[in-house]
Amino acid sequence: MAKITYREALNQAMCNEMERDDRVFLMGEEVAEYNGAYKVSQGMLDKFGPKRVIDTPITELGFAGLGVGAAMAGLRPIIEFMTWNFAILAADQIVNAAAKMKYMTAGQYNCPMVFRGAGGAAARVSSQHSQAFENWYANIPGLKVVMPSNPADAKGLLAASIRDNDTVIFIENEINYGDIGEVPEGEYIIPLGKADIKRVGKDITLVAHSRMTGYALAAAEELAKMGIDAEVVDPRTIRPLDEATILASVAKTNRAVVIEEGWRFAGIGAEISARIMEKGFDDLDAPVARVTGKDVPMPYAANLENHALPSVADIVEAARVTCNRA
Amino acid sequence: MTGKKTQEQAAGLTQEGRFYSAERLHAMHGMMLYIRRFEEKAGQMYGLKKIGGFCHLCNGQEAVCVGMEEASESTDYMMTSYRDHGHIIARGTEPTAVMAELLGRAGGVVGGKGGSMHMFDVEKNFAGGNGIVGEQVPIGLGFAFASQYRGDKRVSITIMGDGGVNQGAVYESFNMAALWKLPVVFVIENNQYAMGTSLSRASAETHLYKRGISFKVPGIQVDGMDVLEVERKMGEAIEHARSGQGPIIVEMMTYRYRGHSMSDPATYRTRDEVDEWRTGRDPIARLQKQMIEAGLATEAEFKQKDKDIKKEVVAVAKAAEAQPEPDLSVLWDDILTDEIPNAYPYPRQVG
């Protein structure tokens, strides 16, 4: 296996799928001549030409809708949002058109397409450019929401998302783009709706996705020094959720902490902890704890920004309290 | 207009150098009249509370529906807003299925999932029936993109109203369509009122065909109460798009006789204004007059035709009403294509 970056892994997935299926095209701001604002589409214009790798004006609602229409007409668009912050402008096309088209037309039309781009908190870009939206999309029937936490998952999940016949919200993480990891070469598919146990443990379950998976793994190392053996579960697909893997882990550890970068109210952690309560109540020896971003817009100053986001120490503390260890 | 039978050709009439056979004129007239009577029936069924929710009728705008359909190929794509009954019927969708949809019946065009605002027929290349004002415009652009991508020369006929044309997405679409020379005809059905707001209260530039100027999208204005002019000008616009010259705007000057929706008594318009359009410019009466003058039909024949159509529409409504409501099991159908059985929310169940 080769060691490559998270962004290169995404690039490989797109290139492989475009070689395999000529209905697939990539469209977005700066994806072609600039090679991607975050260089995810590096070299793709040269490889596939301007017919299939298309720079758009700054017009999110317009090109999101173009993607919806092209998908309805039988193509397989990959629509890149430079970041998910800008996708709010396109929300009508995602929520009112793509997500509902199959249902509203009784199956006559569907929207097999991927909306992808960077989500979550970036570094020092303040409140409008640093936020998590997975819970918005995860609320909506008709959408799938996928969030890779490492390079191999990035490749396997994006390839699966492009092949999927539904609309997939694929949320990458800007901070993770440069992360390096071992990634299988050639075709590599990770089925959607399958969680992954990133670390096996017996004392407590840490459920974390995207960038927070790395934080949870770091917290698990700290916890090990305290004699707490944590299991880390990464759902990878947020909707639909592989809760069986989470519940099986909780059945073994009897304790859980759910971690997310986004806001606490009606967040992903709220849903996951509710499911553990509904389906795993008898397995619990302590209430499920949540570690989330603080309920404030993201500030700019480095110390304030740090303070607004979950930290490894926050996860360690929540796990320690949940395990009732001093 | 030269409303007279030509000697050399079969019976018909010629307008602006374009010949229409008597058979074709009868078909166009019949379709307009059918849509008129269908909409009246829909209004009546709504009054009886058999149709629920929002219901937007197109009485008065029939020439736009029929003329455009006459000018296009069946392989061309068409999509519009929620004022969609007339368009989908003109496209050739079974009226019983349209009425059944209005009534929330199993045999509705989308099985009772959409209602008045969401009529779709993939077989007829009719992509809605879109309920959010202006939403269909970038979608129409996407169909045009797909056509160019495949090189199959299909034109996307993307319809909006004089209200929809103020949405930002429309200008985003004009820009990309012109930039990439996409085969799309942007049709603006200018019925003068966006719900209760008159054009002059909503638009600084009321000549809507000029709205593409800063995007280099040419525009033409058409008398949308004259089905032959709609057919002719729309044919030219479609040819423009199909031949690779890029997008074009067609502003259809028209008028809706009814309110915006069934709950709108339309008190924002004067009776004189409505009468001026209704009695002075009605598209059906106009074509009838032309056909009578050209010796292609008589007043009595039209009266009989109207009677027959009314009867047909009554039968359609009866057949639609006789259909069962959708089976409760379809509630869970058609949410995803690739369901994932072992992940939550689980397909077809609560919890």
C-alpha cells in the first residue's frame, strides 16, 4: 500500500471513477485550471479535459441546480463546494430538489450525484468559514451523509459515493487534507452505511467522526495511561448510521462518549446518544456523555478558537468522568 | 395575418408566411379548449374540497402551453413551476392521470405523492412541476448541460413566470447558459402578476425579454394570447438553441383569468382589466374566429366541439375520482434507490 495524503486519496477516487464511467464529471469553483482551491482536483483537467472538469463562476445555487438537472437527465455529477459554508446558498437545490426528486416523482427521476467539499472548522477563518453542517443534511430523508476521517476511508468512501444511485453529501475536512496514511492502490470501495472500529478497547466507547476521530484516538492513548482501555468507533456514514456497530461496542464497554465538532443542540451526538438510550439502555453503566463544539459562532483569535472547539483533553475528561475514575 | 384558405394547398391558413393545416389548427384549438375546460373542472373540484392544498390554474394561458408544445420535439426537455397542469396535458400526458394526481389518487402521474404542483412525466420528458419559485431554472440548465455533454441536440425548454424571473438563480443560469452556449430556451410566462404583485411593482425593467442583456442572452417578446405566434416564435427560439447558438429568452405576454391560486379572489385587478384580456384577447376565441373566417369551421361546429370536450372532461374527472387512494405502503417507496438495510433510519420503518 502506498502512503498518500487525504487529498490525493480523494483525487484517486474521482479519477478512477471518471475513467470507469464517462457519465461522471466534476464541476465547481476553481476545480479545473486552478487545480482546486485545496488541490483535491490536482491534474484532473489535464487528464480529462474541460468537458468533464469544469470551472464555474461563483454561483453555488446555480451550479448545484445544474448538477441536479444533469443527474435527472442521466449523468453522474460530482459538484464541489469549495467549502460547505457556501453550500448554504445552494440549500434549495440540495434539500428541495435533489433530496426529494425521487419521492416527489414516484421514482420517475432520481439524482445520483455527489455534493462534496470541505466542512467543519478550518483554522483561523472565523465564524462564517468554520462550522459543521452534517446534522442539517442528516435530518433529511433522501440524502446520505458521508464523512471520512483518514486517507484510506476518503478514497473508499468517495468511490462508493460516486457509484451510489442516490444523492450523497460528502463532507471532507480541510485540516485533514494533508494527513498521510496508507491507502490501497487501484479500485477501492468502502460500502456506505458501515462504521469502522478504529481502536479496540473494553472500558468505554468513543464515537467520533471526521477530524474528531483523530482526537478520539489521541484521547484513547491518554486514557490508556490512566488504565482506561477505550474503543474508538467511526461511523464514517452519518446517514444512514451503522448503529449496530456502536451498540455492540457499548454492549461490551457499557459506557460511551459521543464526540463532534459541531454545536451540541440537535447535533449528531444528540441522535447517537438517543439511539444508545433507546436500544442499549440496559447495557449502560453511566449516562452517555457528549463532547461538542461550544454553542458560539467561531471566533478568530487563536485562544478563543481553541476554546470553542472540542479538545483531546475534553474527551479524556468526559471519558474519565463517565468511567467514574478520579 | 391572412386568415384565408390558400388555393394551392390543402385547407388551412397562413400567418406570417407560415402555413397551418386545418387538421393541425383543429388539434391546437382542441387542446387549448381541453385545457380550459380541464382547469375549470379542477377549480370546481377544488371548490368541492376534493382537491386539497395549493392549486394554480392556467385559464387564459393556454396558447402558451399549446404553442410551445407544437413547436418542440417530444425528445426536448420541458420543466416549469407549479402552474403546470396545462403544460403536462399539452405534452401529451393522460389527463385522467393528471386529474387523479389532483385528487390524490393511486393512478396520479406521481402516484399521489405530489399533487397539483408536482406533475412529472419522464416518458414525455416533462421534468415538473417544481414548487419553489425559480427552482426549475438551474435544473433546466442541467438538462441542457446533459444534452451538450452527450451531443444529442435536445433543447431544454425552461419555463418560469414573471415572478420567478426575479430570483437570483435565474441570473446565475443565464450567465452559465451563455458562457457555455447551452441549448436552453428560457420561457417567461408574463401573466403580469406574481401572486398579487403587479409586474410594475416588482420589476424595475418590465420588458422581461431584456433581462438577459448583461449576460448576452438575446430575448424576444411574443403575444402569448396568439397560439400561432407562440408556435412560430418558439420554433425559431428552439432552432436557435438547437443549432448551437446558445440560450435565448422568450417572453410570452399572457394573462391568467383566475387568481394566483384557488384561495386568491384577485381583488388587486380591476374588472375592466380582466375583461379586456378575457373578451378582447382570449386565445381560444381568437383562433376560432380565424378558423371561421378562413372557412375551416363553423360556429356550430365549435359549439359541438366544446360540448364534447366538456363531456370528456367530466368523464375524466369521474374516472379519476373512482380510483382508490394510494396504498399506505407506498409512503415508504422511492426515498432511496440504493437502500442500506442495516443502517438507521432503516428502510420502510419507524425507529
